[in-house]
Amino acid sequence: MATKKLEDLPIELLLSIFSHLDHIILQDLQQTCKVFQRIIQHDDEIWKQMFISRINSYQFPNVSGKKTYKEEYFTRLRLLDDWKHNRGIKTKYTINTLLPQVQHNAHQLEHIVFDYPKCACYNEGVITLIQLNSMNRRKKNRLTYIPCTTPQGCSTINFNINAAVFGRYDGRIFGKLLTNKSYLSPVVEFDASHSSCVTAICTSSYQAADESNIDVWSCSGCANGEIIWWLNSNMRQSLKISTSPVRYLYMHNKNKTIAVDDSYIYVITEMTQVHILKSPMQAVNIQFIKWDQGGELLIIADVHDFYLISLNLKDAFGSTRIFKVDNGSIIQDVFIDETTSMRKAHQDINLAGEDGCYAGILTDTNIVYLINIRSLDTDNGEISKGGYLSIKPHLKLSFQEKIYTCQVNNLVLLIAFCGSISVYDANSGEEIRSIHKMEKYPQFLKLSHGRILVGSENVLHYLQYVDNGKLNKNHKKPFNSTRSSKWNEMISGQLEIYNDEVREEDKDAKVLDKLYKKFNGSVNDNEDIQLQIAMLESKTTTLGEEEKRRKEEEEEEMLRLAIEASMLDNTNGDFSDMCLEPLLVEQTLDSNNNNNNNNNNNNNNNNNRSARERRRRPLGELEHVITRREDTDELDEETRLQLQIMERNTQTNPNINNEIDNDLDLELA
């Protein structure tokens, strides 16, 4: 029985086999035989069918910028392989939002613009520019803080990489240009103003052909429906388009401006011609609005419906499609591939994939819908109740874990969870890698040119992925060379991240060890933990009461000793008299017996005096009087203090015995 060769297999089967091979292997495989060479190198229709078999569509965002599906496939495969295998480098930036002239405690960044290698952040009174590709080894030297005080009475603001423009309630416009090198220039007022409150502002960069600097075009709308176009800070054109307030404004350049009021959508060309379209929903119900410049598509959404409106004046102007989320779900966020949507003024359908653009929907039930908004695919031609065609989503991903934010570009889809970010192939929905040890509660997520910016409050984490071969390659350069400095900076960043992780692990280990010692067992036994906690709380309460009682007793004892010491000090003058009481009593009795023949008046006087003397003196005498200091070594502090007082009084009254003798002689007389 003859065996079949590999090249004799059907083309469909060969394509299925080739789709699982690495792009380097495919490049070598085309040199093995003519059949493989024809399939891989020349037959572009086969590669187009491969895309259709894998993603069920031939329309998708173009990555390579090429017209052949083969080049697109190889480029996409190589870039996805880089995302999967390259080493991630994370750099942490803490934005100082408190300048000396800003006295409030503001830590939350209000606006972030990320267009690699530029990153700009705005907070009340401060603009921060971050040079992500700077060769400076010190991270703080990459940050440029620019004072930008918000005008008082500001009603709306627009911030991008080129300028910050403010509108006030009185119709005046202020702005600060970031295109010149004079960052210290103050916020300037534009040379004209609106007649009512400014309600919407947008800016766009435009570079004239004969000018080297970048001119900033701005557009503002007010409450009475007037629109003014500005070049830098000078008014160029004004136009009244409505009697209702202008709610939203978008512009790519001065040639085309999109405006939305309460009920209508306006397309203004050359700042003069106005085209009006009825809006599918009232402006007060609009929760999310996005603009795709290349596809000339406007996205508006509330909490249940997602509308896609074509504003192409040459083809299908006003055509509207709708997507309704599943019953019981609420739209939490709408995101779009901003790089693709603003990369070109018009969609290039000659590119492989017809230059699609992805937009996404995040619901509160942790479901992510991915839609190619430039694709004409519908959900089996289904028509909604409002007469709009239904949109068929490209991907639907459901998760159990809470999703905080999402971002997409023409290659990958990023989904931020608590402490991690998952990277998915935007075409197939296959998970590429998972990035751990990230922000616990991410508030914003940006993606630009294969770099990720994620963070919360005033902390930013910048992630880039570098080929392992480039990292491990030994460059024989001086130490102070550019590449060496960049390598050292990368190592320092990695060491800093590693040290933070080690500190966190040590801290957790200490806590677990402490719990283990206290609870005498496994820290996972919840019943033991609760019992030990209750016992510790009870013990703490009992010890607190005993400590309070002991302090009260000590205070009472100190008060009693102080009173006794005071009384003892007052009676020291009569202490020697009390010691001689027995001798005085005996001598007094003898004197009365010898003079019993005296007159009664003298006897009565002597008896009365002896009685008073006895009442003043204590009965008995001291059994022991300490006269040596060695006898007091084992006594407590209070007794030692009393004995010292007694010794001092004895030394200060040496003639007390003579005084007693004189009194005795006087009494005998």
C-alpha cells in the first residue's frame, strides 16, 4: 500500500496544520518543497480563508499596514508571540499632586493621556509630563511638573497632550499650550468669549505645511448653541447652529467638527456648512459617547442600548445600528481602540482586514463584548423595535471575577481584575498571558504601542515587554554608555519591585507566625481563631479593671502615709517628755508623801498640776529605739522616713532633758 506524502494532503488540512506553527518555522517550511512554497508565499487567498476559518470574518483591524493577508498573518503571529514570551519590565511612578501653591489634599489624577512615549497627567493646579523613553537613570528627573491653576468658575475642561483648555460660566475661554518649551508661561485668556456659559470644549493638533511648530486648534460650544473655533488663543470662526446647549464636541482638524445638542447631531464641514441628523436618544440619557474618525462613526450609549451612527457624508449618512445587552445587565463602560480610531482621517479598505476598529462594552455582570464597529456584519439581519439593524458582536467573554476596567487595540484585549491583568488575542479571544501583582483596585488602564499604563489615585505602573535575547545580550560598551545606563535603570527597577515583594512576604509571614503562636494551632481553623480572640478580649477587659483598682489602692496608701508623716512632724516637740513619764510620776508621788502636812491649798494645786501632766503623756514607754543606721536596712521606705524624722528632731533638741529637770525642781518646790 502506497503512503501519501505530506504535500499531497488537501490545502484546507495543510492550512489547519500551518495555523499551529510558529512564524519562524513557516518561513523555513516554504523552502522544503514547491507545494509549501506556493501555499505560503504566493496564494494570498488561502491566507484570507485561514482568517475566516479562525475568526469567522475577513474584516479585522490591520496590524502590519500591508495589503496581503500573508504578511498580516505573519506580523500578527510574531507580535502575539512577543506578548506571550517577552519579559515584562514594570516601573512605578508616584505623581506629586501637591505643589506649594496648591494647599488642598488632592491625590486623585483627574485626566491621563497616554501616547507612547508621551504621558501627561492633569490634576487641580498641576500638569505632569512623563518622559517614558528618557535615558536618565533617575526616575524623578523624568517627571516635569507644570503649574496650571484652574480658572475660578470653570464649567468644562479639555486636556490632551498638546494643551489644556478651560471654559467658564461667564463664557470666557482660558488655555495653556504645551507645545512650546516655555512650560512656565501662565494660563492665558483667549481673545474672545461666548455670550453664555461654556458647555463643551475639544482640541486637536494641526501642523501647517509651512510651519515647524505645532498649532493647536480648539472648538468650544455654549448654552445658546453657538460654536467658536480657535487657533491657539485667537478666534478664527463662530457659528450658531442651535438654540439648545451644545453638549458634546469632536474634531480631527478644522475641516470637520461633530456637535451634539439635546436632540440633534450636527456635522460641520469647513466651519461653515452644517448637516443635521436626528439623534436616536436624548442627550440627558447619554452615558457614553465615542468618536471614530477613520470610520466616521459616532457611538452613543445609555445603560442598556449601544448605538452606532454613520456620519459619512458620502456614503450611508445617518444609518444607525443597535446592540442591546442581555436582559438584567447594565452597561458599566464603553471603550474603543483610540490609536486606530484617530490614526487616519479615513478608513483604508484596501488593507488586509479592511482596516477595522474594535470597540468594547463592559457590563456589571462581568461580561465583555467586543465589536468591530467598521464591519457591516449584522446579527442575521435582525431588526430591532426602532427599525435599526442589530449589531453582531465579534467576541463575548464572561467571567466570575469582578472586572474593574478594560482596554483594546488592534491586536490584544486587556482586562483588569483585582491585582492582575489578563491579555487576550482580540481576534480569537484566546488568553495570551496573565500579569500578576498589579494594582489591587485599578481605576484606569491605558494601552499604546504595546505598552501598558495602569494605576489608581496618583500611582502609575508602566509596563513594557522586551525580548529576552536583547536583555541577555552582552554589550561591550563603556559603563557610562547609553545602553549601560538603560540596563542599570532596568535592573534597579526590577530590584525595587523584588524588594517590595520580599517586604510584603516577610510582613505576611510575621503576621501568620504571630497568629500561630497565639492560637496554638492552624491559622486556618476559624473556630479556634474566634475563640482565642474572644478570650483575649475578655482577658484584656479583666486586666484593665484590676490595674485600675490597684492604682486606686496605691493612691489611697500614699495619701494615708502623707497624713501620718504630717501628724508625726507636729508632735515631735513632745516626744522626749513622753519617754520620761514613769520617772516623773514616781517623783511626784514621793513629793506628796513628804509634804502631807502642808496646807490644803498647796496640795490641791500640786494634785491638779500632776493630773494635767498625766493626761498629756502616754502610758508605758518605747520598747526599742533605733540608733544605728544599719538597723534600717531591711525596713520599707515609709518606716525609714519616719525614723529619719525622729533622729533629726533628737539632734535639734539636745537640752530637752535639762528642761524637764527644771520643771521637776519647780514642781517639787
